[in-house]
Amino acid sequence: MPKREPQKARECWMRIDIISAVPQLLGSVLGASILQRAQDAGAVEIAVHNLHDYGVGQYRQIDDEPFGGGAGMILKCEPIFTCIEKLQAERSYDDIIFLTPDGERFSQSIANELSLKRNIILLAGHYKGIDQRVRDMLVTREISIGDYVLTGGELPALVLVDAIVRLLPGAMSDAESALSDSFQSELLDAPHYTRPAEFRGVAVPEELQSGNHKRIQAWREQQALEKTRLRRPDLLQG
Ligand code: ADE
């Protein structure tokens, strides 16, 4: 038998590094379904870094009391600088993003924009806050996933990863394609149905069962428009 050439590692479309003090929160989401498949397919490489590995002193301290007093602990500069500078020594980053409720509001257009980047770092805050010098000296962009406060930036980081990765070439099959999503156009998505054609007396709209492609398309467009008018009229203005 001829010897098989070792497979060359496929060049990834994008690399995402996530820095967190609670990396256990990330594993199950990154290791399942489309996110895992996208990594297996080489569409994205995702690396998680535990901030505790970069802690200061004998006890690997990552946080400290706030100058000026007040409740809660603040993430220290040194562990974050050490971790990010180590990453920057290996590759250059297009963006270092801090997840915070006072950042710019995440949207589909930001996901689209980030999906075109080569390397990004997502920094998840925890505890009461983070030393402002990290934000001033390292962070290039601050993003919030909505007007509510979570216990940390891990869930927001996962929201960004999910929204970005599904846009990468090779991450999803045609059937899962992102093209007809709500928000990818200005319209919300039309309703979907599957078998049976009638369930507890409620039938699937006749148009969808007609087999007439033009009629189906027209019905979907009309439904999408109607839903958008009712639920998100703001999307239709401007
Ligand atoms: N950290 C805590 N709450 C957050 C939010 N809403 N968005 C981003 N990061 C956060």
C-alpha cells in the first residue's frame, strides 16, 4: 500500500480567542451542534483562555478591591495584558472586543462585519468590572448584547460567536443557510411548517402545499411583510 501523505491542516477562515475567568461556561456551547461542526470543517478556530492561568503572585490573583472604595471586585490589568500580549506575539488581531452592557448594541450588521475579520479576541468581564486601563489601552471595540446586566461577558461572547460563525463559508449546510434569516434582509422571517399537513384541526396554509413555486414565494413575502409591519415597523422605516 502506498503511504498516505499526512493531511495538511486546512487554513481556517477565522480565528476567535475568548478570554474568560469562568471558561467552564463556554465549553458546552462551543462543543456542540453547528459551532462544533464549523470548527471540525476548518471554518473557524476557537481558543478559550483561562484568565486564572495569568493570575498574579502565589495565589494567581486576577481581581482586587476598587480604588476609591465601593462594592465588588475589579479585574486586574496584569493578567489581561499578559494574556493578550502573548496572543499578539503569535498573530495580529483585527479587533479586541470587550463585552459590556455599556458597549454599542450588537446587531446583525455588526455580526456581518465581524465575520469578515481574520483574528479577533473576545474579552469577557466578570465581577463588578474591569480596570479602565484595559479598556483604554488594549480594547478596540466594546459591545453589549442588550439593555440588561448579566453576571459576566461569557454568555454575550457566545452570542457573538454563534452569530458570527454561522455566517462563515463552510460553517453551515445549504439547508441551514443564513441567507433567508430575519434581519439578513429588512424583513422578519415568514412562518414555517412541516408534516403533518393538518395537526389538531389546524391545516398548513394551502399556498405552501400548492407545489407552485411562484405562489409559495409570493405568500412568504407577503407573510414576512405583514409580520414585520405588526412586530417591527421600525425596520420598514428608512
Ligand atoms: N456583561 C454583562 N451584561 C452584558 C451585556 N448585556 N452585554 C454584554 N456584556 C455584558
